Amino acid sequence: MNNFEKTRNKKVSEIIISLKVVYILLCIVSVVSNNGLTLEIKNIIIMYAGTCIISLLIIIYFSWVYYYRKDYINNSPKLIDIIETIFLVIIFVVAVVSTGAQASYYKLVSIFIVLIGAIQFGKNYSIALAVVSSLSILFIDIVASSPNMKLLSKYFENDLVLISALFMTAFILGMYVDTERQHSKELKELVNKDELTGLYNHRYFQDYLQNNLEDAQKQNKQVSLLFMDIDYFKNYNDINGHQSGDLLLKQIGKILKDSIRENDVVARYGGEEFAAILPNTDEENAIEIGEKIRFAIQNTEFVGQENQPNKNITISIGVSSYPTRAISKHQLINTADDALYRAKSFNKNRVESYHSVLDDLCKRMDIKEDTIKSLKTFINMINLKDRYTYGHTERVVIYVKWFAQMLKLKEEDQAQIQIAAYLHDIGKLEIPEEVLNKKGRLTNTEFQMFKDHPEVGVGLIQNIKPFESFVPLIKYHHERYDGGGYPDGLKGQEIPYLARMLTIADSFDAMTSNRPYNVRKSHEEGIEELRLNAGLQFDPELVEIFIEMLEKYKENF
């Protein structure tokens, strides 16, 4: 629709410019042809100089019209438009006065003024121009014919036909233009709006975001983006039915629209996901707007909310901003989406801003930019293939970060275990997607694929020199404290210390997350499971410290 509108505006602009060219040329021809120029040297010089000046002015005017006025076709008239109109009317008056005043045949060119006004600004503006043109004609008749009333009456009668034509043209063409524009506006809204919620749709979101980013780049301003997702929406739909789900989407859409500012745009991105574009807004203010939205939805009573897992309808929100967190539209969308997934991964009903922990960690360990890109490529591949594994990885990174802080590890070890957490499931890239997401019982062959993923992961990174120190953590994060793990059956202190830490964080998140082949445990049940397996699967001393960490950060889950 945006391309259609640009094409339409271009064609209308060409019509208007053509009318202005013909109009001004007619006025010039009328003045030149009706002034008996002599061949005296003085008059020739004056004529030549005057022609040059007029030609220059005309070139400047039309250059200005073409390069600076064509974008104003669909706008309401502004001061500059009124000044231009006065200029066109003055030219008309000069042409008529110079060609016989009340007897001039060039009064007909006034129709061009009305045509230009109607096409450019619609009925009201063209009628106003018809009034101005008519008064100009009548004023010339009065001044030029007075005091000969008989002559005045004659020209009045002749001009009434022209004046009537001016008003009919202004009314009919202006009304047609207004109708066409209203129809175009309604059609554009129909194409750009989501039928269910009345919010803008995905197509409009993409176009509007691109335009805002281009403007922000030119004006050195910021643009922030909110990605929002209704928590447990599938559960709501399954229990209450799709009609209730549609009604909930409408209600959420209205709350979002009421919560944003005048120049912000909110769109339905798809399904139960929404997005808000916040022009000229930094990350801090965007987070405030996100919290306002989250609070408004959390404190609204919705039908059927008592059946939700958290007994309420809530929303998770991810925030990113340009150019602080992203330098392109694609990157801005991806970072906002990552922030949203992080918000949903940690107990939902929260606002999370995008922050690349990985970039910070790699800088602390002095890992080169090319290596960081390779690492991000692996992570993005996991994200595309298996959203659960990606979210699981993000959560394990957070767990080991807090865990390492509780243990007061050296800064280098803290960074190392966090990067290892990003890489620990990288071997799952070699597992087919249908096996990764299989809901039924795994066959022996499929289970072996899962058992092999630590060694496969090592194979993927072992030739990347900066990743060498992560190899033991990736390889041994499925070893058991009692020696019953894989791949090498290491026991107790034989298992590297950081790998034992990673095993606890990895297992706890696996137990307390929704997985295709596993029933999710609560945090309390997960803690109980850790204690039951202390000394068997897990290092018993580390288990207790991990549980202390969970208690300390419980508000973040």
C-alpha cells in the first residue's frame, strides 16, 4: 500500500505541475502578445532583460514546486501553500489587467487556479479559490467599467457564466477528490489494520519501523521497540475457547493503545504477540512505558483469568533500542525478541531490556571479534532450530552467573562458566529437529543422539583456539557425581569443578521448564529433586550453595 500511495502521489504531482506550467505560460503569453512592443532599442533591451528575469523566476519557481512541494499533495494547506496561491492569483490579475481588464478573454485561465486547488487540497480549498477568483474578476469589472453602469452590467452578465463554471468545477472536482482520498484512506486502513484488534498489522509495522529508523538516522535520534507476548495464552484458549481468546486479544489491544503516547504505534505482530514502536525514545523511557503496559494488564480483571497458572492475565515485554542496542531494523527486531524471550523464560510478567551478556563476557576474556561472531552464529543456529534449547541456555547462563557470585569465584572463572553455559548444548545442532521436539518416548537410537551431544559439541569447537578452555565443561556437564554419567563415567572430584556447577544449573532448569518430553516441576519440587540426588548425580556441597542462591534470587524467578 505504501508503494501504491507513492505512485499515486507521483502521478497527482505530475498533473498539478503540468497545470501550473500551462497556467503560467498562458498568463505570460497573454501579457506579451497584448502589449504592442516597438522595435526601439530601449524597449528591446527592457523586453530582453524582463524576459530573462521572468524566465529565471519561473525556473526557480518550478524547481521549487517539483523538488519541495510534491510531498504535500495530501496535506491540508499550510501557510506556504496559501502564499503560493496568492502568487498564482496575482499572476492571474496581472494577466487580465494587461489584456483588456473587463474585456479580457484571459479571465478563463482562472479555471486553472480552481483545478489546481481542487486536485491538491479538495473541495473546501477549491471553493475558497473560486470565491477569490470570482471576486477578483468582479473587482476588475467594477474598477475598469465604472462609472458606465451599462457597460458594467454587460460584463457582469458575461462573467456570471464564468463564475458559475468556477464554482461548479470547484464543487464537483473538489468533492470527487475528497471522496477518492477518503476511499483511499479507508482502503489503506483496511490493508494496514488487524481486523480482530483494530491495531496496525505486521505489514504496517515493518514499513513504519523502517521509515522511523531512516528518520532517526538522519536526525541523530533514538527509536525503541517493545515486543510483547501474552503469558499462557494457549492455556487460556484451550480452557475458555477461541472466541474468548479473540475477545481477550481485543481487550489487550485496547489497553495497549490506551497506554502508549500519541506518536507511538502499536501493532499486532502475530498470534498473541504485539509490538510497539516508540519514536525518539531511549531505552530507559521505553522500559517505563513497558512497565506501564504490564501494570495496566496485570491489574485488569479478565473473564477466565482464574484458570490461568498464575491466576491472572499477564504480559511479558522485551525492550531494545536503536542505535544503542541495534544498528539495523533486523537487529532491532531480533534483540527485542531476545529480550522478550528472556522475560518469558524467567517467570513471565516482566519487562526485560536487551543486554548482550555474551559480548561483555567475551570482552572480559579478551576474545576476538571474529571468534565472538562464530559463537553468536552457533547460538543463533540453536535458536532457529530449537527455541526451547535457546531459552534453556539463556536461563542456565543466568543461574551459573548467580551461582559463581555466591561461590565468590575469580572473575576469570565466572566469565568462563557463563560462556560455557552458552555453549554447553551446542552439540544438539546435530540432532534432527523432529527428535529434539519429539513428545513421545525416545527410541534407543534417538536417546543415543542426546547422549552424544556433549562430545559432538566438543567436536564443533575444539579447533577454535579461544574455546579450548571450555572443552572440559561442555564434555563433562552430563557426568554424575557417583560415576554413572557420560561420556567418560568420571566420578566425584574427577569431574572438573566448573562442570559440576554447570551440571546442577543445567539439570535444575531442565526439571523446572516445559519440555516436549518432560512434565515441568515447580521450583520447590526441583529443589527437592536436587537434594534427593545430592551425592548421586550432584556434588552435595555445591547443591546446598545452589539452593541458597535460589533462595537469594527467588524474586527474579
